[in-house]
Amino acid sequence: MVARHIPSLMAIGAVMAAYRLMSVGIWVDEFVKKDIEKSYDIIIVGGGTSGAVLASRLTEDNDKTVLLLEAGESPRDDEDVDIPINADHVRGEKSKYDWYYATTPQKFSSKGHVDGISHISSGKGLGGSSLINYMQYLRGSRHDYDDWANNGATGWGYKDVLPYFIKSEDNHNGQYVQSVFHGFGGRVAVADINLSPLNKIMTSAFKEHNINKKDINGKSHFGYSQTQATIKNGLRWSTYRSFLKRAMDRPNLQIVTGANVQKVLFEGRKAVGVQVVHKGAVVTTRAEKEVILCAGTVGSTRLLLLSGIGPKAHLGALKMPIVADLPVGENLQDQVIADPVEYFTSYGVSVTPAKAENFMSAWAYSIFGTGMKMSPRFREGIAFVKTRHQPPHIKYPLLSLNILSNVEVYNAEKLNIKEDVWESLHGSPPSREGFTILPTLLHPRSKGTIRLKSSNPDDPVLINPNYLAEDVDVKILAEGVQYARRILGTQIMKNWDFQIPHRTLPECEKYGNFTMQYIECLLRRVTIPGNNPVGTCKIGAMGDPTAVVDPLLRVRGVKGLRVVDSCIIPSAMSSNLYATQIMIAEKAADIIRDKDTVLAIKDYFKHLIAVKHKKMVEDEDDASPMAQAHVHS
């Protein structure tokens, strides 16, 4: 009987899927303009994660005209973008949404990669990296932000930025209603993901190692949490969808795609506009008030250097005019992921594309936006752990373990790893069922650079992350691999009959069977970028010679130019960058408009401290709900 009705059910599902896509996307892209006018009040370069938020917020006031320039396209109605499990379809060399930057050949790592080169994914298009990321909503540790403030970024401590996280969040998990750390009714939809038995399994496994389940966006960043993801109605909730679409019909906002900005234009030391290639022609447009760079760590750094803002020695060697001698392109830091640790079993625990496409799963997704298709590309949970190499004064985690409900999460081609190396480590899996742990070095000591190859804006930049240049980075990451393998000894792993296959890299076998020396040898050959580069336009105090922007995000030494994206982050985060990029843009919009849109949230925190105790703000388990301070638009 059921089989007889399958065609009808499929037809209904197709109609419902189309309706869901339309119902969350009623702001059509007919408002993306085709031509660039001569002048605007504000020009935003880059319509990515931060740029989309900033353009939306600045045009809430109709007293300023804003031009948003984006090199990529609109992702409108693209199922590879919208359907969460398809995330890897929009990453890599063949994707129109990924810049897929190549590093320079690495000296201390990537020895098993073709030509010693790794690739860093970075979003291209309206929404930027929020179109291609794995949708995990992670804010980082409170101590990340307190370090910013303690090192000269006044106004960017945790107490200063938390209200902006709360403002933008729309958390759909009922268990956090009593938490002062979460927001409800904001633009950024956040939902807990639980699509396989793995969350219960991993909660039990980590508990055996004294790592408890926590809200890692709450008081403490140490512990295990199931994935909190930016997904709503079964769809990826990018900043294109959550911020930019609702602003597209505003008369004071003009959006131009396919616009490749070549440089910022100056009159003396004042930024007055940009030079851009659009429709094959080089055009200039003027900014009456200011130019704001939101082109990502690589893109914004590149534009500053091409515009004559950077190290005098570097620009001078290229015979480029120098507008300001600043350390642009220095201090590059990116996280590093170890070779995946794969667990196999005969039990059905995996989330796979094949399971997501079976009839019942596909039908549930079409009708309700549920099922395996809403998996954020297998990201089921994450643990933040301490290491033996953790100095006592470092209060944020140095290491994370990302849990993926699949055993085929990477391939040699996408990682640019030699086929024989990958085959030795991951060839011929014994089962399709299992999970993967990705040990990740969060705070590398190693620092690199971004440099221009030439003064030609069409030439690629030279990106040298200098992965694993510092020995301590290798030791911490190796400890993460050992930690990931030790979980096999827990009782819950035995109950589910999990096994780690014995696979080794021949050139490292001389160091023994997964000794620290063997793992360190492996890490220097298989080096996976964290895709979270920061630091090249560092925020800091006005007198800080290592800073590029001041606490108001103004580029030092010039006027009319700001940077609002991940490159201002002074050091690597205890998380990915998505939530932080949104926070930066939200706070920047208030700075630029001279407004305080989070005053109600700040007042509520003051009330808690006054009538109760500071601990109430610091400990979410005891905290009261934030009442009306949670409600935002």
C-alpha cells in the first residue's frame, strides 16, 4: 500500500520543499543593481559574512547611502548552498563560492602534500564564508576577548562583546531559555543538531575521561557539546539569508556583484573611494564619508597592500607608493587540523549522503526540513580539552576534538595530499559505519605572512601560514591525536564494538607504533588548514606598533578607512570565526552610527550584578532568564 502512494508523496514533498525555499527567501535578488554610480556616503568592499551584516545594519538608518561591492555572485536558490549536508559541494577548486587560496610551499609542514602546498577555503559571494562553512556556532572563550582588551583593544573585552552575540542570536534550544548567555529573536538562527546515536555515545565516552557535557557558548569553554548550528527550517542560515535579504529593497543600499576592487583611492592620507573592475571595465566611485573593507583576512590584507598601506620595506621593494607604513600582512595565524582519526563499527551510527537520500529521509526533509539532509556536513559534536603543554596562565583551550558522524570526510584531491600518502592512511575503509575525530590546534604559536607577489592586482598573493614552525605546536597537536585514540579504551566504545584500523605512514614507521615521535612525523606530512586565518590587520591601541586598526576599527595613520572582518582579530581563536565575525560587524555598525543598540542587555547585566552577585552573570547554571533583553530583530 505504501509503495502505491510513493509517487504522490514525492510530488507533495517536492512542492513543500519549493514552498519552504520560497517562504524563507521572499526578498528576491532583483535589488542587486547592475551599475555603479559616481558616489555614495559609504562604500563597503566585500559582501561576505561581516559585510552582509554591516550593510544590513548601516542601512537601517535612511540618512546614508551605502554601496556594497562583492566579487562573487548571489547564492539565491542554490541547493548546494542551502541544504546543510551539501556543504562540501561548495568548497574547493571547482566551486564558484570558494576562493580556495593556495599557500606557498611550507617548510615545516605539508611534506606529504603535492608541492608542499595546502589550500585555505574562503567564501566568495553574498554571504561569504557563511555560504561554505560547516555552520557550527562557536563564539570562542571569554578569555579570547579579554586578551584583546588587555592588549590594547579597549571596548572589546568579553563583557563588551557578549551583548552583541546575544543581540544577533535566535537560539531554538529550549534548555537555554534560563541562560543569560543566549539570545532569542535575533537574526542568527541557532539549533542543536542530534541526528545519530553519536551524541549519547560521545557524551558517555568523554565523561569517562572527566569531560562533562556543557553549553560551550556559555560560562566555560572546556567540555563536550553537541553541535550548535546556524540552521533554520532545514536550511543553512547564512548572513546572506539572515541579514542581507531583508535589506535588499532599501533605497539607500546598492549591491553590485561581480565587482573586483583593485585598490582604495586616496587624496593625501584620506580614503576617498575605490577603483573596481566591473563588467570588464575599470571604474572609480567615490565615498563621501568612508570606505570599509570587509573582504576577509586575505582579501582585506591584499587590498590594503595594493593601496599603499603596509610594511615600507615590502612595498618599497615592489616600487609601490606608500601611503602608510603599517604591519599589514604580518602576524598571520591559522589553526591546524591533524590527520583524521577514524573509528569503525558494524552498527549503524553514521550520517551519510546515501542515507540522507533514501526515501523516508528525503521526504522528511522536503516536508518538515528535518532528517539527515539538515546535517551540517556530519558535525555532531565538539570537545574542548586541556593539554599537558597548557601554561597555568592560559585560561582558554589550546585543543579541540571535532566529532563527525561519517568516516569519509576528506579526500586526497581536496586536501592536495599525494595519493600514495592518503592511500596508506585512509584507503579501503573496513566499513561505511563509524565516526571521525578531528584534533585541532586552536592557538598556534607559529606565525606567518601575507605578501604581494607584485603590484599587479591580478596576481595572487603569497600566503605563508608557516604551519608548525614552532615545535610546541606539533607537540600539542600530537597530544590531541593521542587523546582521540585513547577514547577507544572507554567502556561505551567497547559496547559499540568500535575499532581503529592499524594504518601507518611508511616513512614514519621507524618511530614506532603511534609514539609521540611517529605522530609528530605524521603531522608534518599531513597538515590540514583550519581555514580560520586571522591577525594580519590586528586591532590594538593607537600607540601599538604591531596594530593596523585602532579600537574603533580605523586604519591607523589615515582617515576615512576602516576594516571590519576577521583580519582584525589579534590572535587565533578558541573556535571557528563565524559568530565572531557577526559580532564584529554588529559592534562596528554601532560604532559607525554612534549608537548603542545593546543598551538594554548591558543594563540587565548591571541589574544582575547589583541585586545579586557577579557570579550570577558568570555562571549560567544559576542565572535568570534575560527577559526582554533577549528579544531583537
